[in-house]
Amino acid sequence: EVQLVESGGGLVQPGGSLRLSCAVSGFTFSDYWMHWVRQAPGKGLVWVSRIFTDGTDTTYADSVKGRFTISRDNRKNTLYLQMDSLRADDTAIYYCARSRDLTFDYWGQGTLVTVSS
Amino acid sequence: QSALTQPASVSGSPGQSITISCTGTSSDVGVYDYVSWYQQHPGKAPKLFIFDVTKRPSGVSNRFSGSKSGITASLTISGLQADDEADYYCGSYTSSSTWVFGGGTRLTVL
């Protein structure tokens, strides 16, 4: 069974940092691109970032470029999102998602990040 | 990248059919057949229901179907059931090698 489990969310002050993790199981992690997608409270889905299978290539939404860093450890079957210079509008549930053929086919349950003083 | 445009809400009675539209641009929906639809119940993670415009993952009912014409994709749900009540999001790959979602449509089963 494919499982993606996010962790690391919480309350952080504006300007602060947080690192999210996504532990996966049930599939060969190193075979898939992985993504982070976020959803502000009561709002829609917003794609955040993508990483290639071997971590050699990454891409980001303009809203997080230069502040967030996606990475992965294929030995630990874990995806990461390092979030720096956090702002109030980064407050959201952050989902990790697997993609196959440019479609998000499995999603985690999400972890809530709240940026507030 | 602007969000794809979806109606905020649609509704229908049990047994009826409804269609949700998703309008993009010539940089996403209009140029790629990588349009997908996701169902999200309150407090839950999104779940893939349609991919590559028209394909259903294993386990998704054939009451759900997708189509596309130009820059507009559509999700049709036939034989509405109470459990179909949820938020539905369309998504597309873009020519900038990024992804974009619609703002979401709340489906109410009357």
C-alpha cells in the first residue's frame, strides 16, 4: 500500500524557518518525481515545488523561489521541504505528493504550517 | 502562473448529472493533455479521480468522466450520489514546467 506521511509542521514566527518531512512507503521512492502542494485555510490547492528522481533538478513556484528548498534522501525514502523567511501568507496545509506522468497520483494527509507572531 | 478558472459551486439532485468546467490558457490546458481532476472531502487529502483528460484510475467509478475542448476541460459526474458531495479541483502541467490548479468547485448534492 502506498503511504506518504508528512511531519514537521507547527507554529513559527514571521521570518522564521521550518523543515517539513514526508516519509514514504509501499513503492520504490527513487523511481518517482515528488512534489509539495499547499492549501491555505479555506482556499484551493497551490503547487509549490518538484524534485526529480535523483534530486538533480528542482523547480519552484514564484511565490516561494529563493525561500524554500526541496530535497530528498532516497536511502531514507524521505522527501523534505526547507522553508526559510516564512511569511504569514505561507500559512497552509502542506501536502507531499507523488507524480507519475505529470499527474499527482498519491497524496499524503498533510501537515499544517502556521506563520504568526 | 494564474490559477485555472472553475465555478465556485455547482449542485444537483441524486441521480442527476453535473458538469464542472476548468478554463486555462494556451500555456496549460490548451497545449497539454495532462489535465487531471481531484476530489477532496473536508479535512481530507485530495484524491486523483481523472488523469490525462479522460482516464480514470483503478477503483474510480465510471460515473466520473473527463473531456477537453480548447482551453477548457470538464468533469462530468453522472448518477449523483450523496458521497459525491465534495470539493473538486482541476490541475494541469504548464509550458513553464510547473503545475497549476483551479480554485476548486464545491459540489452540493441536494
